[in-house]
Amino acid sequence: MTQSLTSVVHDLAALTAEEKELKIKKDDLRRQLFTYGAKDYEGKEHLLPTTTITVPIEFFFSTGLDEEAFLNRSFPTWEVIGREKNNAHSSVTYVLRKKPVYMPFSYEDDDFKLSKTTTEPTPEIDLETLKAERSELYEAITSKEVRVILDGDKLQVAIEEDQEVISILMRHTKYTRESQQRVGIKNVE
């Protein structure tokens, strides 16, 4: 038995509306799960990973980035819990702590096992800001082709000559995609 075209279109539209509704509900439930996982760290912030980075003040002037843009670009899954300006060294040091919502967690009961993981985005060196701040290092570690690429061999030589290159490059990392969080649910049998 064949349905009329109108009937098929109406059935498809109903399914599409139902899919949209389910997606909204799934996104809401996912948000609730991430919030629930973050609550595991309330009052236990000392368990969250922390790191520091020191940035020369000149970096902001030469790159045109302000502090907020730099931190959002380079550390999107971290929050600033401390900032200290060192006038003697013309630098600012940030103390960063991982945002609880990006921490893994799991839950298990008699029927289900749920786990949430976060995949960090892959950082890349922002060659434009590196060129603006340290043009000599930019020239030393890049090769020009159709586009500018980071030359691994030249980078290795630069690091061997000066270990500070590593901390300089940390200031110039950026993330080109968002962190991804995954939830897995299994029936426990």
C-alpha cells in the first residue's frame, strides 16, 4: 500500500519536528550531566589541575591581543584564579585552574554505567602573533611555501639552542576547535 505524497511529507515533517525536540531534550540532559559532574568538585577545587604561564607585557603590545582574548584563545578550558604583575621583569603570571565542567566523571547504578570524558582541542602555534612578537624566532623556525608552516627540524634546533623557546611558543598556542565532551551510557547486565 503506497501513501500519498502529501501523507509522506507530513510524516517526514512530524519526524523532523520530533527529532528537533529530541535534540533539544538531549542537549538539555547533556548540560545537566556536565553540571552534575562539575558539582563533584564543589569545595574540592584543590583536586582540579592547575598550571601557570608567564607572559611578557610586550607580548600584548606587539600582538594586539588583550589579556582576555589571549586567555580565551590559548586556555579555553581553564579559568584564571590568580594574576600577578611583575614590574621588575615586565611580565604577568597567570595561575590557571581547569574548569570543573571539563573534568571527567562517571556514575554507576544497578542498571546503567555512565562516563563523561573531555577531549582537549589540538593546539597550534599562531604564527601571526609569533611573527609580531618575535620576528627573528618566526624567521628561524618557519619555511615559506605556498603557506607558512612550522618547520619541525628548525624548531628542534631552536629549542636545543635556547630552552626558553618552549615557553615563548606556549604564549602563541591557540585552539582552532572547541573541546569535545562525550558521554557514554551502558546497560549493566
